Amino acid sequence: MALSFKARRRWSLFLLLIGLPLYIMVAVTIMNMVGRAPILIELLIYLVLGVIWVLPFKAVFKGIGQGDPDAPDDKK
């Protein structure tokens, strides 16, 4: 079932305002439990974790910055 544009917009806002900060807290907690690693390795892990969180939500974020494609055209 495909989400409407309005639903995708709401979900993307929820993910950015609630989901992302929660994910950051989980990622930092995991890194603290792992222990101290060389700075370049830590940087690489944080970069990978920073990209991985968005992959499952790619369909939600796709096209959100553009206008609603389902909106009626007022200009004729």
C-alpha cells in the first residue's frame, strides 16, 4: 500500500523530529559500550551509522521537498 503525499510528509517530519534524535542516542550508547577506538575508526563508524538509518525510509523521504503531485492545478 502506497502512502499519500500528505502521509509521507507527516511521517518524514515525525522521523526527523522524533526518530532521528532517538537513533542518535542509540548510536552513541552503542559506541560508548564498544569502548575507545582510534579516531578514524570511530569517525568511519559514525559516518556509516549516519547513512544507514535513512535507507529503510528512503521511500518516505522521496519527493517530499517538491510540491504535492496530487494537488489540483489552479492555473489553466
